[in-house]
Amino acid sequence: MRSGEILYESLIGLSPDGSPGHTTRLLAEVERAADAAGGWNAVARIAVGVGPGSFTGLRVGVASARALGASTGLPLAAAGTLDALAHGLAERARGGRTGLAVLDARRGEAFAAAYSKAGERLWGPWVGSPDELATRISELAGAPLAAGSGAVRFRDELVDRGAEVPDGDDPVHRVAGRHVCAVAQAVAGGGEAVSPIYLRAPDAERWRERDTSPRKG
């Protein structure tokens, strides 16, 4: 992006075998984005989404951004994934609704954050069950507009508490690169300040603790 203008945007879908394609296709798309800006000399900052999200996906994104920052000398800027999602919500609501950004955290849980009509974060990032999230919704002032993969998955629980959830194929549910750029635009800092937001331990750590914990018998 340059001064709010979208120069290039790409959505990397799944590979033909159904696996994520970002590990092999991400850097090629980054190069295309830099070319669209006029080359790396025309780029002033690298923005990267830092979660919350999947452990592997966040590691790939943050590690790639750090490597690019080190090789180009450009500063990095971190953008919370829920904040980026909320930026798209704010465009849709035009400042007239409370926003609720919800991502599917797997394990039957959701990552979430709530935002005021002015776009300020009220609480979050947070992780919990859909029932716990529904309780938090009832504490918000007014019925929120909810978006994200978690809003789609837990639509019934959210709607029961008064939230509005657009149709599942609505673009508002997607974390767009332009929103990551917009959120990170005013943020400065070095690569050391860009760290993933996990909110909970990765599955591998949980499995290790389960396998090494004393068994009753």
C-alpha cells in the first residue's frame, strides 16, 4: 500500500493436495508485491500479522518478515491479526457499530477481541470457549457486528447473544493484507519487537506434557 492505495494484494489458497501453500509460495508473492511498489528501494516498511493464530503459521510469517527485514534493512511493524480483522469490520460498520473480531482457534475455542464504535480495542486478544465468548458479548454496549472464521463457526452462539454475523462467504471474514498494512502503518520498531501472539501453548507442548505426566493406575 502507498498512502492508502492498494498496489498489490494476493490471497494464497491451499495447494492441490489440500495443504497450506504459504511455506513454498509466500516469498514469491512478497517479491511481486515489492515489484508492484517499484522495487525494494520504494518500500519503507514491512508489515506482518503476529496473531493470535496457528503456531506454525505464525512462525512462518514472523520468521519470513524478520529475514526480509534483515536482508533489506527495512524496519518491521507488527499488526495483531484481530486488529486487522477489526479494521475491515470498521470499514463495513462505518463507525456505527461495536465490532467483534473472532478467529477459529480450534480445540473448540475462539480467539477474540472487541472494539468500540471509534475502533478502539475494548478487550482482548482473548481465547476461550464459545459459551464464554457469548457471555462476554452480553456485557458489550449494543449488539456487535462480528466477523472472522470463528464468527462463522460459532455463528449460533453469537447470534443467540445478539451479535450480527454476515454470510459465511462475505469478504469481511477474511484477514486481508491491506488491513494488516493499514494497522501497522503507524507502528515503528525493530525486528526484536515483532513477536507472535500465541495466547496458549502449542499442541506439541501439550502432547509432551500429557505423555510425560504421571499416570494413575
